[in-house]
Amino acid sequence: MIKKIRKFYSFIPKSRFLILIPIVILFFAFSSNYSVNNSEEGIKKQQEKSGLTYINTSIENGSSFNWELANDSVVNIYLNYDYQRNSLNRAYDHWHFLLEAKQGTDLTLVFHNFSEIYNGEKVPFDTWIMDCITAPDDRNWDHVPVEWIDGERMKVKIHMESDSLYIARVDPYRVSDLQNLVSNIKDNELVKISPIGTTVEGRELQIIQVGKDTAPHQIFIRARAHAWEPGGNWVVEGIIKKLLDNSEESKKYLENYAVYILPMANMDGVARGLSRFNINGMDLNRNLTAPADPNLTPENAAMEKWLEAMIAKGMKPDLAIDFHNDSNGPLFFSSAGKEKIGYVENMKVLEGILREHSWFSEHTSFFGTTSFEEGLMARYDIDALVYELNAHWIKGLDKKPLSDDWILLGGQLCNVFDIYFKETNEQ
């Protein structure tokens, strides 16, 4: 290398040689510094200084994203975009991962990519409501403060009480949690577990029936059509727990109705830590006014086949509810139901009972046109609605939600259903 430099300088007039000396020195200094900082040794030193060990996304229900250690205390987390057929690059609503760092470390996590991108154009994120929860064991979660900063980014400050900490947006509910639930209740004489089909990737979909076939009323409940929205699963646990507690109250409920639950419609998405769509990029809460494509949405095709079999047996559900999470918590009723005598009145009765006998106290309800409630009403004449559980705030309890709050609601809904059928039968 030195010989090449001497040969190069032999063509330069001696008077200019002194000018090039500092340039050569800077070149070698920069090259040396660059090679050290980007070597394994340099990266290891930076990690040791920051205290960060690793961000593990391979946990169950773990979300996929890119991350980098920006400096000694800041970690950038770039949420991946979600992909829907015919509408690419939807923002990712889900994060769930294990942060590994030395005990006592203080880190700042900066989350990026909350805006939608349609046809190459950025659609600004306009909600500005987001939460973050942490748990030392992936089970006992608590909320931590978040801060919005310039560039549509969210900042979360973390202090490591131990050498690992689980971090998520909302209280996770995993496939294994559902499997544990089924295992715990399957031998109960009041429970029947029925396979109805499979997901895109071949996972078995089941209907959990609690109650007797001869009950005067049937309720159909679906949860987890969108993978990031676990609130409905916790509500389902609350419903099942209450109905099977062997109390005089629950016995009375089961004399009035039976529930049929599709607990995790988008099981592939939950298993893979996805946000909204199934593995084929389809939204399971859209286009239900037409028969499902069994290749693109086998989850919906299985649900429809089961519903049609129930109707053929004279057991059409009297009420159907699809549970979701959003940032507002409203009820969505069916626009098709406006033409049905009694539907609007029944939904008014249900909403009133919810307000009086549960912690539901949101100010808004809407008539939908594209999702679960519209499809079941238009095609099967079933009184249906979508219940959006506010992922960020429970107005009736004046607090941020965790799983126990949604389980509580599930127990309250058992009483709501009982009153609803009694009141609507009297009309």
C-alpha cells in the first residue's frame, strides 16, 4: 500500500505534496475508526455500553419488526407493514416481544411506522392514541407511560428490573391460551367442542358450545377475526367461566340460552404474530354479504357452513356478536337490519341493558355495511352486531384495560343476555 502511495506522489509536484499529507492522514484515521466501530468487537462494545443484549421476537405470538441500537440508550423499532390483497402496506397494529438487557439498564424504545401507505402515498396516522404494557413473565401486565414525538413516532422509557422484560401493545392471548381453555373445559357435561374446518395453514377451527341444544335461545359469538385484537378472547373466557361456575345464577342463565363460540377465527395470524389479515391477505371482517371463497378465506367458509347447518336444524342463532378491539369502543349494528321489523328496537334494548348491567358506557353506536353484522343479517336474517372493545380506555371503569377487565365484562354479559331474551320475548 505504501509503495502505491509513493508511486502516486511521484507524479505530483513537490510543492503540492504538503497539501495532500493531511488528506491521507484523515483517510487512514477514518478507515481505521470505521473498521473498529463496525467490527464484531465494536458492536459488542456498543451493546455492552448500552446494556442491551437482544430483542427476541420468536416468542409465541411474537410480532415481526426491524430494530437497531441507535445509540447507547435508544433503540429504534420499525414496525413492519401488514399486507392485504388489493390494498398493500397497511400499518401494523401489533407488537409483542421480549426485551433482553442487563438489570438496572435504562433504555428508550422509539416505535416507527404508524402511518398507512396507499399507492405509494403516506396517509398520516390520525388517532394518536396508543398504549404499551410490560410484564416480567408474559402474564402479569402493567401499563407504562408513552409519549408521541415528531415524525409520528412513539417513545417508551424502560427501566430493567431484571435481565428480561416482555413488551406488548395489549394483553396478549395466544393459541396456547385457547388450547389450555379447551383442555380445562372439554370434559364438562355442559360443554361440547365441535371441529368445523381449518385455517389456511391447516389449524383446526372449533365451536365451543356451552349449554343445552334444547335451550330456548342460541347466541353465536366470534372473536379474533383480527389477530392483534385479543380483547374478545378474554371476554369469551369470562363468559365461559361464569356459565360454568355452577352457581344458581349461571344455572338460571343456561335454562334461557346456550352460547356457541368461534373463539379464534384468525388462528394463523395469532400464531404468527400478525396484525389484521389472514395468511392470504384477506380481512375476515369484510365482504361477508357474499359467500366466502374457501381458498382465500377458509375460516369464513367454515363459519358459514356451520351457521347454515344450524339453521337447517332449526337452531338459527337469535343473536350474534363479533368482538374486536379499536380506539373508541362502539357497537356496530347492521344497515340491512333497518329494513327488518324489530331489529332496530332489539338493538336499542340490548344497548340499554349493556349500559345498565355492564361497564359498557360508550357514547356511540353506528350502522355498518361491510362486516360481520351486515353479512349475518343480510344473508341469514340473524340479529347481529360488532362490539368494538376500546383497546386504550374503559370509560365505565375509568381505567386502561387489562385482561381482568375484559374477563369481568364477559361475566356481566351472561346476565345481559338473560335479561335481553326475557325483555325481547315480552315485546
